[in-house]
Amino acid sequence: MPGLKLILTFLTLLRAREDYDQLVVKEAKNSLMNKIRGYTVQETRTVMVDAGKPGPDGKPLPKIRERIVIEKHVQPDIQAIIFVLTNKAPEEYKIRQSTEVTGKDGKDLIPARILTQKEAREFLEKLDREM
């Protein structure tokens, strides 16, 4: 039954794909949490010197002179924090941008009706005088 074997292989591959997708989502969540909280990373620097003895290939063997381990703290990422807050608590945290443009004393900048050429010219001259 070659058809049954093909179906079982397909189902196995489908299950493996689902497991992989779940793993990727879990890793992404963990990485995002690290970006939100901040984290500590160790940087190692090794200084090598010539040991004074030749190796089997004739080149001098290196010797570790010093190894320096530095712990650095990576600050929380503000963009990651904003991303999570706007997506997980959208009612409390919204990226609000609103622009309201009005004329002097809250009047409309442009009249609500279509002006004649003469009225438009007078209106523009008035605006120029006010600026």
C-alpha cells in the first residue's frame, strides 16, 4: 500500500512543521521578554602570546596570556515595550496621533463653499496680511 505510506509520511511532516512553528513562537516570546526586561551578557576576550615552542607544523604554539570576562547589562528596549503594550493592552496604550488644523479663533481655514476668483483672491490677500 504505497498510498498509505505516503499519507503517513505527509502527516508526520505536517506534525513536525506544527512542532517547529510552536518552537519558533516560544523562542520569539522569550526573546521579546529579554528585550523588555533587559539582560546580562558575558563577553570574553583572550590575549594569546607565543609560547616559544614550535608545534608539529613548525609554527610557534600560542599560549594564553590572559582571559578577560566582562559582564555587560543590556538595557530594556523601549520599542519592544511599546510594541507589547500597544498590542496586549490597546485600550490603555495607543499610539495616538491626531492633528487638528483650524484658523484664527477656531474658524475654518477654508470656507465651506466654492469661492469665485475674486473672492478667492481677496481671501488669499487677507491671509497674507494676517501672516
